[in-house]
Amino acid sequence: MSQRDTTEIYMIKKSAAGFIVSFRRGTDHGVRPGMQLAVLNEDGFRVGVVEVIGSTETESEALVSGESGIKLGCLISIPQGVASG
């Protein structure tokens, strides 16, 4: 069962490396720097990929990879059970 958790992108900012998105899932949810996560639009279609660059217990920031349709309100898709411990 490949269940996934989703959370909304609540901030996008420009940096020297590109665009960075912020979302409310962190190490408590199994999110770790280096993970690549899919981004879905409001219809559930994949519109891009991000790479996590930093996480606290409850929030993360990720760098947008390449050209994409990522915007505020898109959803980060996080595989359930990534924090197997």
C-alpha cells in the first residue's frame, strides 16, 4: 500500500540557487535533507520535483528542480512510512 501524505506549499522565495518552497512537514514526519519529493497540482497531477535542503521537526524547505509548474497551494507528496525506525 503506497499511501502518501500531502501538505500544501505555503511560501515560495527566490534564492541564488533558484526557488525555495516551504511546507509543514519535517523530521517528525520522516522528511530529511536530500530527499526528493514530488509536487502535485490541485488536480493531483505531478508538476515538479523538489529536493529537501533543510528540516526542523515540523517544517522543511526544498529547492525546486528545473522548470516546473510549482506555485503556492501545490501539494508536496510525502511517502508514508519513510521514518521507519
